[in-house]
Amino acid sequence: MIGMPDLEWFAKPFGPGDTDGTGQQRSLGQPSFAPRDILIREMAQNSWDARLRGGVIPEFEMRLRTLGMPECDVLKWNVLRGCSENLGLAKALEADSLTAIEIVDRGTKGLGGPTRNDLDFGDGIPKDYADFVLTLGAPPDAPGGGTYGYGKTTAYSASSCYTIIIWSRWKNALTGFYEERFIGSAMGPRFVVDGRLYTGRQWWGHVVSDGHGGQRIEPATGENATRLGQALFERHFAEFETGTSLLILDPKPDRLNGDNPGESAVSMWGRAVLQHLWPKLAKDQEQDRRMTVNLFDHGSRVPICNQDRPSDILEAGQQCLTAIREVQSGQQNENPLVSVREIRSLRPKELMGHLALTRVGPVGVDDPLAAMADTVTYMRHSAELVVTTEAFGDEPHAFSHWVGVFKPVEELDDLFAQSEPPAHDAWNFKSMQDERASGTVRRALIKIKGAMSDYLKPVVVDVSGEGAKSTGALSVALAGLTGSADGTVPVGAKHAVGGGRATKSESPKVHVAGEPKRYFVDSQPGRQFVELPLRIDGVGPVLVSATKLAIAVEGSSLAGGDDVRLEGWSTAGGTLIQDPQVRVDGGYIDVVFSHPLGIAIDVDFKAVADK
């Protein structure tokens, strides 16, 4: 476009020790998550590691865009002038429009420091630009979620033409001024020009002498960087903002919605954000633990979570994480609904981490984190980014679920980091060279498995009667987390907590007969009502009552007081009998009770022959 700065193409020729671009893209190995999820995980982790300190909450955004003719003209005529034939870029730029993913972080330090990686500038000098743009596999300057910076290759591999545009703003600590940098970069397959072999690494900037008879690439800076950045990117920099923006050109379908064309790409991004970044989303936590995440679909912001129906699983995970934070900071866990267990090694005697567990109720099919039910989420101590989840126990029960979180102690955080593959999606102790470190991670995983086996043991309730008035009872664990969704209880299903035993075969018994109905009453905000169908087996008239209405905690219960209330008994005709007990001649009866949102409850029912 006339009047815009022009950039030049620079390709790296092969030299001793070089790897071609295709090999560099394979450095992520075979991640366990979908490519879409890996892109979000790695880009968000890069942003988190680059965050500013001192109470600044970093921002992370992903924007799905369609670049129109003005943007495509700037790319074609001013920025991406020349490329290798096998990159696929020239063909992509022939169109009048181009799909792109814009990835933005703000409240981060930006890509500062020297613009070359072939000289030693000494310790204490930031090398963010050189490490991100020029170098592959550079160790981080400070501890964080990443290890050796392989995650940036996910941006290149997300593009069908392996090409990204980089626009960054940083504050130079030596001058006190804000500086901008703009450069194009590609990581494609090797190619040959005039008989010379090139690695596939390509850049678009200003070609200058390297001082040793060769050439190197410099980014556009100052006003030129600002003009190019504002011409191509949707979000610009405010006056005192720092950070980095990436533009992934012509993204591959599996980074969008290629595997599910019936759903929008941004909606699928939202589920991935919840699954992998949920520890950063809670607003009622310390600022230095938070990250603001926003998604945009062609300029319109798309909510990540349905605020009218929040996720029970998300709430449970955040409660577990809060409890671990309290314990690992030397405080007491104040939440009676969350159990925090120490994960210790006996040989050597060592505290390796903490496992927090809590119960949840039925999980709605529309809960975006339904797959996280009945799993333990592994995360590292400092970064608190999800590494992976592991399921435990037998086939999940439709009526009662649980959520767990494990974090190592701070002193062992680096050992767990060493066990992670480049995609940071597992703890693989077998891959570690240090035997002590490998043993620590292995013992921790074994101890977690043992703790889960103990936690998931069924609780047997032994109920016996006296003489002719022997009873049958059933203890049912229910959950009432915020916005609890409807669940399904198969008729005759076995319950982890429950069962009964009578002294005579003809003694009446109580059984859960179907799915609970959950609803709210406008006149009683903050309370959830539950209508649970019961089947009464017995000969002759039977008196049915609720013998316990309590708050459930692991392994026991607390007196419910007025928090858990019996509202009455609903007959087949719809009449509500508001008495402590009801007389039935066998058959079915619905019990109605209520409790505050955010607690789990423990209820016992008893049937006694009415003589």
C-alpha cells in the first residue's frame, strides 16, 4: 500500500547444527490434547510468564478475524514481500480476504532486549525478543509455567502457511521510553534457492550487516512499527501499555471448528479456556493469581461461561485450589466441605504436595467442565496452570461426583517441571535423567493413587431395627453447589453412601425411585429446593420420616440446624403434607427439602411399620 513502510525478506541458510523448520515444529512431540487446546494453553502460558508484577492483572485475548482487502494489501505489498515457494504464503495472499487469529496480551513486559542472538550481552539483560523471535529452545530468565520456550512453535504450526506477524511494545529500562517492534516470521519446510539449502526459517523486517561479512534481520521500530501494527491488528496499544500481539495467518481448521462445523470456533475456544485456564479466572482471588481472558468473534466479545448457569465443577475446583493455597501458606483450611490431604513420602521422609477433594452433585450435560468431574487436576505450585487431569474410581455415578486438585510444594516445583514434555501436558517420571527427581514424581503419583482409593471407598450404613418396629433406612448424599444442574438417577441404582439391612424380610424399606427435581423459589433467594421420589416397600401402613438433615463433609456430617429444612411430602395428587412424617400404604412418595446454595447435604430416611 502506498505510503506504508516496506519490509524485506530474509531466509536463514543451513549451517552446522541447524534444524529445518519442519523439525522445529515437531519439537512439541505428540501432545495429549487437541491442537486447538494446545494453542490456547501454550499462548496463555507464554503471556502468564511474561506478566508484569506489582498488582497488574495480565490480559489474554484471542480474536477470530477476517482480514479484508486493506489488510491483505498491506500484507502483500508492504510486509510479506517475497517468500519460499513451498511455504504456501503466496497463494494465501492472492485472496481478497484472509482468516486470521489475533492473540493479544497486555499487562505483560513485551519483547524487549537485544534484537540479535549471536552476541553475549551478559547476565541481567532481558532477551525476550531474541528468545521468542530468533531462538528455539531458550531457557527462561525466570521460573514460570514454561520450561524451554517450545510453546511458541504452536503459533507457527497453527498457520496453514506457517506464518505469523509479531507486534510488541516494551519499556526500555535504560532510557525510560516505550519502544515498539514489528516483524513477520515463518517456520516452514526447508527449501533450495540457486543450489543453496535453507532451513525454512524466514523473517520480514530490515536486512542489515551482521558485522562479520554476513547479514541478519532487524524488526521495524518506532513510527514504522506503529503504522504497520495499527494497519493490521484489531487491538492497538494504549499510551502506557506494554505487551505483544500475534497474527496467525490462515489458521488450520483444527485450530478453529474443523472437527465440529456445527459449533463456532470461538465457542470451542471458550470451553478450552475453562478447561485449561480456570485457576486464573476467579475474580475473588489475589490479583497476582488472576488473568483476564477475553474472546472475540469478528469484533464481538463472546462470554466464556454462561453467567446464568455457572459451572458446578468450576466452583468445586476453585474451592479445592483455595483450600490448598491456605494450607501451603501455613493457614488452616476453612472450608469444611473440602478435604486436604498431605501427599508424603516415607523414604525419604518428605512432604511432596497436597491433594484437595470435594463432592459435587449431578452434573448437567451443558456444564462446560463436565469432563472434569471425578478427576484430579494436576498443576504446578507457582504457575497454577493445568498440566493434565486424571480420572479415578469406577464408572461415575450420575447422582454424586467429586473434584480433586493436586499441587506440589514450592520446594519440589522444579522437579515436577522437569518431568513435563515440551507441551507441558503430563508428569512423566520415566523421561527424567535425575534419579532422585524421577523417584519423587513417581512416589507422588503413587501416593495420590492411594489417597484416591481411600477417598472413594464406599461408606456402608448399617441400619437395624428393634422387634416388630424394625426399620429400613437409606442415606443419600446430595450436593447443592451454586447453580446446580439437573441430574439423572437410574431407578434401583446403587449408591456409594447408602443401603440398609432389616432384621425381618417383611420390614419396610426406603429406596430412591428416580431422578431428583431441583428448582428455586423466588420468595426464598439463595436456597435450592429438591424434590426426591422415594419408593416404600412394606406390608400395610408405613410411617416415613427424615431422620437426618445435615451438612455433609467427608466421612461424616455436621448438624444442619435451620440450613437444611424438610419442606414436606408431596403426594401423587400434588398435595404437600408439611409434617415431620407421612403415613403411606406402600408405593411412592416425594420428599421435598431445601438447603442453601454452595453446600452438600446428607439425608437419612426411615420407614417404620404403623401398628
